Amino acid sequence: MQNIYLDNAATTPMSNEVILAMVEVMERTFGNPSSIHQFGRSAKALVEQSRKQIAKHFNVTASEIVFTAGGSEADNLILTNAVFNLDVERIITSKIEHHAVLHTIKALQQEKKIEVAYVNLTKNGEIDYKHLAELLVNDSTKTLVSFMYINNELGTILDINLVSNLCQKNKALFHSDTVQGIGHFNIDLQKTPIDFITASGHKFHGPKGVGFAIIKKGFGIKPLLLGGEQERGARAGTENVPSIVGMEKALTLMLTNLEEEQSYIANLKQYFIQLLKANIPNVAFNGVSTDLEKSSYIILSVRFPKEISMLLFSLDLKGIAVSGGSACQSGSNKGSHVLNAILNEKEALQTSVRFSFSKYNTKEELDVVIEVLKILVNK
């Protein structure tokens, strides 16, 4: 049985070059980066080299990068600091953000009694930018705006330039969970002055359990984790040197070959859309995920014309890995909070599947998936 992996928005397979780079570090540079002897200094040098290289990709200084255990920790670090350290009293967000953002904001609201405003969404799940402008203009409270760059379930792309300009104009801070965009799109933080962004290595063919936050220079950082002065006092704990090196390697590889891989994967997505339309009667697509200008070339959210019991399980039995929503909600029986926010009652009862692609997928694989879907959907 052929195994076909189409859940790249959940995690991606590591590149061979990344694995080799990490193995070399584990074999040769095993010292603690905080140790002052040569073993420690060698490890520290690798961490700082990785930090400098990552900083170049975003046109920021190395001192603005804090290594974390992933995107969720980075979101928590930023949001908590905004409230406890930067005196933010109001957060503007949406109801379709990642739970790393929504749950953190809810906890901060309960603990610090901050005001939370949810921006309106269009019927396609896009941010209502006019409503955002109204929320910013009509209130002088110290405010943080927090929106995902790429929605992890729908693939919808945020207009980060527009939001950045609105925030600057109204003296608001701007945080974007950019986990689904890092490595897949170029972000120049001098041209698009977002105050805080986040990344997770495993979303761009790097290792799991490592990520980073970029926090604009001048904002002091108070750590969530206590017990050491690592990361310039921003995060206690011995740095995961092999994973940091692997993450930097993965990011550099992605951005070096970005245009070629964008074109290849976008063609796969377009091809799959055409196959679905031709072979599955009344198939629909959630949000704007068929629009390659407004949606990530990696993610396609498909809604089938009826409820199909155990579809994900049936696909898995055929060796096809996909997601019904965010993999971060595994084990939850509440369904997708993103889809529930934008679908009507009838649409919500239909089965939705997120397909997400990578450079390792092929059109031949998609042909196989369509043949399986034709059987399962038409039962």
C-alpha cells in the first residue's frame, strides 16, 4: 500500500540535509552552551551563528530573536509580555485564531481583566479590515492586535501590510502568529513592521520542539520559564543546539529555493482542485482556499456534499494522511472552532477535510487520492 502524506500544515517531514546537519552537531558539538570551556563555547557559537542567519532572513538584528520550544510557547511569551510588561490593556483578535493565541488571551483576560475585542469576519473567514480600523480609531487604550498571517485550517492570507499600517497609524502593537507562513513566504520586518512574530521549525521541514519569537528591539522581555539566564534572560533552560541548527538549516533551504517550490506546490494545489471539481459532484471549498492570491498555496480546505462517517479513518486505512481541521485539536469532539465560525448550520454538518501539500508530494499521489475519494464519497 502506498503511503501518501497530505497533512503538511500539521507537520512536515524533515529534509535529509537537516537531519545530517543535526546528526553532525549531536556527534561533535554536544557541550552545554552555558559552559565556559571549549565544548560549551563551540555549542554557544553554533546557537549564535544560527540566530544571526535567521535574523538576516527577516532583516532584523540577532538580539531580537528568542529561541523557544515552538510556536505555541512563542505566542504565549509575546502575549504575556504585552500585558504584564508593556502595559497592554486591550487586545483585538478574531475568533478563528490558533488556540495558542485564543486560550492565552482568555487566561490573560481572567487574570488581568484586560479588554478583548473580536473583529468581524467576512462570510469567507477573512478579517473585516473596515471593522478593525473602527476598533482602532475609536479607542485610545493601549492596544495589541493579534492575527494569524496564514490561517492554519483555511489557508487564508492576512494582509499584513494593511494591518501593520493601521496599527502604526493608531499607535497599536501588532503580533502575528506567522507559524504557517515562515519558510513559505518572505517577510521583511523593515518593510512590514510587525512588532512580534512566531515560528515553529517543524512547519518548514525542520525538527519538532523548537521555534522562535522575533520581538522588536526596545521591548523588554520577562521570561515565562524561570531558572536560568539563557536567551539573554528571556527564557530559562539549556538551548536545544541540534534542533536550533536544524531549524536554521531548514529555513535557509526553504528560502533559498522559495520561488521554485512555491510554483511547484501551487501547481499541485491547482491540479487537485481541478480533480476534485471534475470527480466529486457538488464539492465545495471553505473560505477562499481555492484563490491562490488570497490563500496559502499549501492549504486546501474541502467540504464534501454530505456527512461522511469516519472519512479520515477510512483514508488512513488506505495510507492517506489528512486532517479534518487543526491537528492541534486532536482528541477534541467539539469540531473546528474555525469552521464553526464561518459555516452555516447545513454546511457545518457536511464533512470538511484539510489537504496540505509539500515539495515531496506528486501529481501521481493526488491521482491516487482522487480515486479513493470517488469510492468513499459516493458510498
